[in-house]
Amino acid sequence: MDTLSSECVRLLPIDSMEVFLPGLKLERHPAVVEEGPALESFETGSDVAVVDLSAEVRRWPDYVARMVELGYTAVSAIPLRAMKETVGSIAFLGTETAVLSAEDHRLGQALADVATLCLLQQRELHHYRTLSGQLQTALDSRVIIEQAKGMLAERAGIDVSVAFQRLRAFARSSNRKLSEVAHKFVEGTLDGERLLRPRGR
């Protein structure tokens, strides 16, 4: 977002910009979540151009008051869109004008498209990292359960399937996760007397 902001200000006839990304807080680019052209652009998936912000005070009273106080008089908002999905929007702010020419609009849209692709790639990467972590946790749990089954079967002189049933029953009766019981049994911190005892004794 810092790179996008600096490049937009460098390449376009604007003074600043703001980013709207629903559900994401950006310390240096706070999202306008209640009203304004950036939110409207996101919700409609269309461009929103305002030549004179002061004339839109009834439309966005709080937003206009804040922008005018900061010295901005005009805004052009472009959705961050890929295919049929709109992931956010950017608003170009100007102290004189921010309604972009056709050429500047094409450049602004190109920058918005690049930002959208980066956001989608980041979201996809986060998804796969989360999934990878979940799979690793499941694998680790399975490994420790298999270890506990083997240890219990050897110590109690029972079949591994019976050992698994005992571990599962113990976990349920003590309101613990099976992986937690298995881990504690393997590391020797669980009182395994109940597990080693044949049922009915």
C-alpha cells in the first residue's frame, strides 16, 4: 500500500490517496468504513468521481467535513476488482481536482489492477499457509497418537487397536483431546495406571 500510494502520487495529478479494504486495518492507510466515495466505489464496483466535495455534504457529511478540513476538494475513486470480485477500492484525492483525464484514468486503473493482483496473491498465500499449518498440526497429532498406541500396546500386552480404544476412552472420560492424552503418555507425564489396567479392574 505504501508503494501504491507513492507511485500514484508520483504518476498522477493528485495530492494523496486512501485505500478501502473491508476487514483490514492499515495503520498508514486507514480505511473509510462508514461513508465516502471509496466505500461507494467498493459497494457498486464502479468509479465515483466528485469534482466539488463541498457540494456532497448531504451525501457524506462526516467524510466531506474531514476531507475539507484536510484541504481536499475533489476525489476520484476506483474499485479494486478482479473478474467479478471487488476486493476494495482506492480514492485519489486532490486539493484542486482529482477527476482524472481519460489517460490518467487508464494509468490509475492499471495501478489499481496491479494492486488487486497483489492483494489476491497475498490472500491466496495466507490461505495456503493456514492450510499447511492445519495439516502439519493434524500430522503431528497423528504421529504422537501412533506412538502412544504402540507404547501402550507393548506395556499392557494388548493389541494396538485395543490400545487406541483405551486412549480414546481415557480422553473422553477426562474431557481432554486425544492428542493431548497421547502426548502426555509418551512423555511420561500422564498417570497411565488406568490405561495399563485391564478393563473391569
